[in-house]
Amino acid sequence: MPLFSQPLDHRPWFQSNNFIIYSSLAAATAALAYRTSQQSTSSTKTTAADLLNSTKRTLFKETEEETFKQHKPLFPVVDVVKKVGVNDEFFRQLKSIAKILFPNYYTKEVFLLILHSIFLILRTYLSVVVARIDGRIVRDLVSGRGKRFLTGLMYWFAIAIPATYTNSMIRYLQSKLAIGFRTRLTRYVHDLYLNDDKTFYKSINLDGRIQGADQFITTDIAKFCDTLSSLYSNLAKPMLDMLIFNYQLMKSIGMAGTIGLGLNYVVTAKLLRAVTPSFGKLAAIEAKLEGDFRAAHTRLITNAEEIAFYNGGELEHSILDKAYYGLVKHINSIYKIRINYNMFEDFLIKYAWSAFGLVLCAIPVFAPHMVGDIAGNITKETSEDAQVGSRTRGFITNKRLMMSLADAGGRMMYSYKELAELAGYTTRVYSLLSVLHSLHVNEFDGPKEAIPFALTNIQGKIKLGEDGIKFENVPIVTPAPGKDRQGELLVENLNVHIRSGEHMLVTGPNGVGKTAVARVIATLWPTFEGTLSRPEDRNIFYIPQRPYLSMGSLRDQVIYPHTHEDMKKAGRTDDELMKILEVVRLAYIPDREGGWETKKEWKDVFSGGEKQRIGMARLFYHHPKYAVLDECTSAVSTDVEGLMYAHAKDMGITLLTISHRPALFKYHQYLLRLTGDHGKWELEQIGTQQQQQSLDKEMQTLEDKLQTVEALKSRLGEIDGELSLKL
């Protein structure tokens, strides 16, 4: 502490305070080196493939499965809404998230935090120096010492250079900390959310604890990281300021004044905590309402064409208005709550503290015996002018220190409100992480009792790596997320074995569970009972009912989910892709759209039939052993459809097709008919004697109808004559 109490009077400031020069240079050098390394990495010219690879290696490096296992106990699912606030639960959640933000002690974020702390200390030191220079300038001004006054101004401008640089670096490092935190959290969440277990699908369709995951991942994480990084600066710097400024003031106002300052802090903190509303809970509710409003707009964009066909603009308008008015109503209620709180807070911190500070600054003047040596030195001055100058210098210095101290204390008190808001964002981020961890290990939200077909009572087994698809007493059940819900049985105890080369067609009325069979095979829906045997993911391919076209080039649409880099590694060429397009009768697409590298919003470019044929092109590109086709050619003409099915069989792909089209019977050996009668099903071989008899009977019926054609024509002529009509 002697460093902060050295006078400026007896020797030049730059000679007595070499610490500020060396520390500024050291911090500036470290910051400059960091920024230079950042610029050099970002300025290197790279190709798109290099950028993708570097992104995978650094920004979005995959989190190891062992890390998830270690972190799982840190994120138990709790009823977070009831516990929002600055309490033990908040600090526990923040500590758990900190394990992700700081996985070890040698990360970039730790270096940024240390550098940030150095500049915060530097700024506090500069504040003390500025206060002493200010007191000296005013003293020399009152005493009429022109030369010393000009010297003080020179010191004032000299200190401005490191001071402004320090302030800029603090803001820069705070922003870098925020983006660093967000990068780590986003990478971690993406690895949990988009993994081989399809957690993203589970969170949307099999669990109701996260509503609007996009809002959590994009907005809530960003707000959490921004608030956390700013809170560190708003708390660490004021705490350091209070420590140093209190030490400085103690030398001027004595121990009694310092005790008074301490009592002032305690009383202020207790009063503010007593009247502070639950800003954390309010912030969490606001984030949820923001997510609902955003989801309503997203739904409108996604289904714009369907809504336009139905002329549903007016109804959608009312839905959006309702979502927005709910959000605005909540925000206005927060503003009303803040009126009284801000009035009390400003009165207490700005006016009550200022008055109390003036009283403390007056102690060396009106009660010098309470201060000691410093006041004694003032009274020993030889002339009255010297005493006035010394008192003026002491008062100005103390006043500036008191103002800085009040500012530090005010920021600490204001930070309690930010801390409460951080509690709300922490609750949202923790809720996201805890639910994703839970879904990652198949822990769903459901009844605690062992109720049949509940998501908390999954007894089925899945065997991967089998050469075929086999259901052994597997019920097909629609899952129902919720505390007191159980799934609905669609197909009872399915026993089917699809071997290589034995193509199967699944048919039946709407809503009986045809698509559900495909979902169970893809492990999107759980196997509640029995045993499901199926090939590895690389040996089976799915084409869903709704065509999906990704962001990217025309080439990316055909090779999805591969990237261009994956395609080149596999030794595939654009010529092969063109041959595939010729099979699905889309060879004209590259010329029409401008080549393989063309990027467009493909869902708006292709027709319905073209979208479905792109899906079949993906099947031929990946060439799996098995394929599950769910009504994926309903918009394609029967001739092209037949060509594609024949080509798939020629490639040796075993087909499991879900369709209503009788024209597809000839491409399959087995027929699985789901009756819809209490989960009953029928399996038969296509081309059996029974089916042949049924076909002969249908042909005889058609021939009988053809024999009546002449009689019908004659009757039509009679009607024409009677009505004087010509057809």
C-alpha cells in the first residue's frame, strides 16, 4: 500500500512512479501480442474447405463422451422456475456451468481473465494517481503557483495516454471474454444437441421440458455470456477500488470515518436487498416470452405457402399479436416495478451517499484531532495561505476519492440487479444443459411408476450390426411426453424379419402406424418392449415423406449428409453425380440452375416431384444395403417411379417401402398390412395363389363391365336425343 500513498510534491511524478510505466508497457505488450496473433490467424487466405476443417478443429471441436459422463452429475434436472434468484441454487448452477467455461487452467479464457484483471488493477491505480494530481492542480491554482500549476497540467495530459488505453483494453477484453464464453457453451451444447443419439429430435418430439430450443441456444446463451463477462468487470473493479480508496481515505479521514463508511455499505446493501424485486425470475419469464414470439414468426415463415393457400393471414396475424402483446405486457410490468426501485436506489446511492461523503470529507477540517498526523501537518504550515492550499488539496483529493468510492459502491449495488438478471439467464442455460444431459442418456420426463408404454419404462433392446431388419415382439407405440402420460399402442407385438434381398411393402389406412414403423427402425421412437435388430447406420438409409433440402450448393443436395470434402475423400466425382441424376430424370438441373456450385434456397426452386427425385438420388449416391422409403415418390409419375425402384433393386438395395400405390407391388416380395383394428397386422407374400385368385376375380369383374359398354353407349344416345344434346 505505500505505493498508493506517496505524495506528488517532492519529486517529479514520472520518477516516483515507475511502476505505472512498466506495468502499462507489460500489459500493453501482452495485449498487443494477443491481438496480433488473432489478426494473423484471421487474415490468412483460406479456401472454403480449409475454413470448414479449421472450424471443426478449433471453434467446434467435438467434446469427448467421457467429458459428458463426468459432467452429468453436475446437471441434475430441477424445477428451476421456482428457485430463480440470487441464492445457493443459483451459485450451484453457475459453478456447474463454470466447468464448461473453464475446463482447465491453461485455456484462452483464463489468459483473457488474467489480462483483464491486470488492466482492472491498472485502472484502479490510475484513478488514485488522477485524484492526487487533481488535488495538486487545485492546490496550486488556489495558492497562485503558476509554474507548478502548468507542471500539474502536463502530468494530467501524460496520465491520459495510459488511462484511455487501459479503458479501451478493458472493454475489448470484456467483449473477448463474452465471445469466448459463448463459443465454449455453444460448442458444448451443439455436441450434446446434435449427436448420434439424435438428442435434437428427442428434445422436440419426446420431451416437453424445453420449449423453443433455438431461443435457448441462440439468444439465452448470448445474454448469459454477455452478462457474466460484464458482471466480472462491474464487480471486480469496484471491489478493488473500494479496498484501495478506503485505505487512502483512512489516512485522511481517520479510523472513525472508515468505520462510518463500512456501516454505510452494510446498511445500503441490506436496504437494497430488502426492496429489490425478483429480477432473475422476471428475466427468465421475459426470455421465454421472447422465444414464444420468435417461434410464432418462425412457424409463419416455414409454412408460408400453406397459410397463403388457406388465406390464413388474418388468423396468423392475431396469433402473432397475441404473442407480442403478452411479451410487451410483461416488459411494461417490469418497467413499472423498476420505477419505484430506481427512485429509491438513486436516492440512496447518489444523494444520501454524496451527503454522507461530504460529511466525511469535512472531518480533517472541522475535527482534525480525529485524523492525526495529516491534519497536524496542515496546522503546522507557516502561513495562512499555505494552510488554505493544503486544506484545499486535501479536500479535493478526498472528494475525488470519495466520488470514485461512491461510484465503485454504486456499481456494486447496481450489480446486484445485474446479478439477479444473471440468475435468470443462468436458470435458462442450466435448464437447457440439464435436459440435454438427461436426454443424452435416455432419461425422459414421465411417470415415476412403471406404467406400460411410458417413456420412463423402456424395456426393449436394440441390436446393431445385424444383416437384416428383425422385429421380435416389438409393439409400435406413439410416445407421449409428460409426467402422467403413457404412449398409444398402434401395432401390437410386431414379428417381422426382412432379410437381404427380401423387399417389403407396408400398407394400410391413414394413422395406423406405417411411418411409426420407420421411426422405430431409425431409433427416433423408443423400442418399449421386445428386440429390434437392424444394420449399422452406414448400411441403412431413410427417405422421409417430407423432402428436406439443406443449405448449400446443388452438389450438396445430392450428396447430403456428406460434405464436398467427404465426397472427394471417397473418390467420387461430379460425373458420377450426373449419371445418378440421369437415372432419376434430373439431368437437366445443373444446366438450368447454373452448375454444381450454385447456391440457392432450393426448397423454393424445386417442384414437389423434383424434391422427391433428389431424395432418391441421395439413395443411389450413398448406396446402402437397406433403404426405408416412406411415401417418397408420391409426387413422381409412375413410369419414373418404376425406373427408380428397378434401379434400386439392380444396385442390390433391400427396400422397405411405405406406400398406398398398387403399382409398387411388383417390386416387393412381402406385404405387411396394418389393419388399424386394435393393433392387428397381416404379413403375406406377394404373388401367392390367394393373391392370384383375387387378381383373377378383379380381371373378370373388369371384363364383365367391358361387355356392357355397347349397351351404355346406346342408352347415352337415347338420352342425348331426348335432351337435344350433343356429347
